[in-house]
Amino acid sequence: MNTTPDPTAPDSHVQPTASALHGIRVLDLSRVLAGPWCTQTLADLGADVIKVERPGSGDDTRAWGPPFLADAQGQDTAEAAYYLGANRNKRSITCDIAQPAGQQLIRELVSHCHVFVENFKVGDMARYGLDFATLKALNPALVYCSITGYGQTGPYSERAGYDYAIQGLGGLMSVTGERDDLPGGGPQKVGVAVADLFTGTYATVAVLAALRHAERTGQGQHIDMALLDTQVAMLANLGANYLVRSQADGKVPGRMGNAHANIVPYQVFEVAPDAVGQAQHVILAVGNDSQFAKFCAVAGHPEWATEPRFATNAQRVRHRAELVPLLEAVLKTRTKAEWLSALDEAKVPCGPINNLAEVFADPQVQQRGMVQHWAHPHTPDLRLVASPLKLSATPPTLLRPPPLLGQHTRQVLTEVLGLDDNAIAALAETGAISPPYFP
């Protein structure tokens, strides 16, 4: 990369040279989820991510529990599972950017970094002298990524934006949940913070593109990522449905429960109860007419595949109300295991609805290595969800577990800035960093 930091400089922690982002250093001033999700992905790909946290408290999610990681005696530690799930492969330092000495420390670190990520309110970074214009003057190749709820411009730009609010404002909750006319109907948020997670993923893509631009030109740029922008983009086919046709027809897409707006049958169906009488369900995800014909054969009703109302997907969508009751009746005649076995053999997309215990016990999940085991200061076997990235030449790096608060303050300041113990102690006395600083 044609950027300020020297990737060949001595650094005992440097990621293996096989890593895709070997030699890239990221200064991460983000917290909670969208920003940390972005920087965790960059860290998995080999970047040296330096997580900057508030002295004393650190990232807000460190306190978002229970559950908390247990120590050897089974007692709760200060490491919340929420925090652990978004901060692997990073180094943590403490720095109070409200202190002039802390601000100066960040500016000095920026000169040795390729990427700067922050998710403060619009205007806060300028107040601290850490805005893009100021830092670009120090490092012209700097990729500066700002993540906010609503973006740097627009009438909502100064509002605090949270995933839950964005799911509502951005339309996701209007199309998530059971139909209002059915039991349990009404808006629902998604079970995980998808606006945060998608924004973090899009931010990763933007950072990689900006790094490529910096490599070619030597010039960095400001990335303006907004949760609301991402949420609107995530409306995907439903957004397209509205803009292409529904808007002109005066129809607004609404909640459909577990059904699909554009494909039938593509939803959850109840099947025969289990041995103790508990209700069981399967997902039937017929994506084309050939698959529907195969399903009809398995179900013992091949005539449905040639019935004019059901022969094509477009007709099945139009005649959903007539077809679905027929399917509901036939699917209740067999058990979940029977349906899944028969449909899988016929190459008809289907599946169970697993709880998390079943997910992590699933042989496919286990074979794909989706659980990582780490040696953590509080436990010899910390288990976390793994990165899904499978790169043949530059696989994700498993370098370190999520760091303790300020665990690498001394290491980073010594390696990156060349500070000695006296200089570090002087910073601690100003309150810019918090002791103890770990070796």
C-alpha cells in the first residue's frame, strides 16, 4: 500500500504474511456493534486493529450482560458475551479523547495507521480535533470511516441512531412479523441487530475499496456510512416491489409472517406432531416450477403441478389463498423427519427450524468449523462463533481472543510510537490513559 505507515517496521504482534491485509493498521474508535463488526472483519483478514477505549469503562458492550464470561471459579468476569462476540483479533488501548493529551495521542497514532473508524455523533470528532480534515493533513492516505445512524448530512444527521429505531424507521419492522389479522400479528424487530451488522459489513467493503484507491493514488477519503441508508438498501426485493409497481398501484408491502412476497410456496408449514404431541414445523422453500412439481410428486398430488392456477410461480402467487390451505392439510399428514427425508431426496429445498443448541450441534455447522476455541486470560477454552470467510490462500487469522480493557496499551505505545515507560507513566498521570498498562 502506498500509504504513510511502514508495513516492514518491527512489530512483534504483526499478523502472518499470508494474511490478506498484512501490514494494514486500523485505529478503531468505534464501540457497540456496527463499527466493531467492521473492524473485527478487517482484523480477521489480517489487519492490525487497535481498539481505542474509554479509561475505566471501555466499550459500552463490556457491560451488556448477563451473560458474562465465567472465570476458573465459575464467577462472572467483566467480559460480557456481547462484547466478546464482536472484538476478536484486536488489541485494546485506553485513551480519553476528551483530554488534550489523549487527543494528541490519537493524532500521533494516526500518522502510523492506514484506516480510522469512528461512530461518534456528527460533529464530535471536529470538537476533539480528530475530524477527517484535520487527520488527513497528518496522513493524506488515511481512509477515514464514520458510522452514524443517519449519516453526516440530512435533517436527521444530529440524531442518535440505534438499530431498533432504524429497523422501525427504515421499514424493516413493517414487513417483519405475522399478519395483523392473524394471532400474534403486528410489527416485530429481527432477533439480531441486522441494521448494525449490515452497516458493519458494508463499511468493511467500503474500507477495502478506499484502501485500493489509496494504493493507486496515495489519497485517502472519508467514508460516510449510515444505518438508515443501509437499512433502506436492505429492503431489497420488497423495496423494488414498491418502487417498480406497488407505488403506482397504491399498494404498500406489509407483513406476511413466514411467507414470501414473490414466491409460493416459500414459508413455514406445520407438520404432524412429535411423539409427545408437540407441534412441529418445516420450512418449504420452492424456488421454481420444477421444484414445485417434485414437491407435488412427493406429496402425492402430481395434479397440482399442472393445475392452471398453480402451474407457474406467478399463478401460485396470485392464487396463494387457494393453494396454501391445500398444502397445510397435506403437510400435517407426515412427521418432520419424514418430510425432510423425502423432500431432501427429491432435491426440494426444505429445512428444520433449529434453536441455537441444535445449530451448534448440527454436523454441517461443526464440519465447517463455525466455532472457534481460544485461550483467554479468564478461561483456557473460550468458545465463540467463527468468521464465515473461507479464503483458500489468505484465510482469516486466529491471532488473539477479544482483549481485556487496555490490555495492549503499553505494547502499542511502545511498538508504534516508541514511547518508554516514563513517557507512558506521564500520560497516565494526565488521565489520557488509565493504569495499569499491561506488559
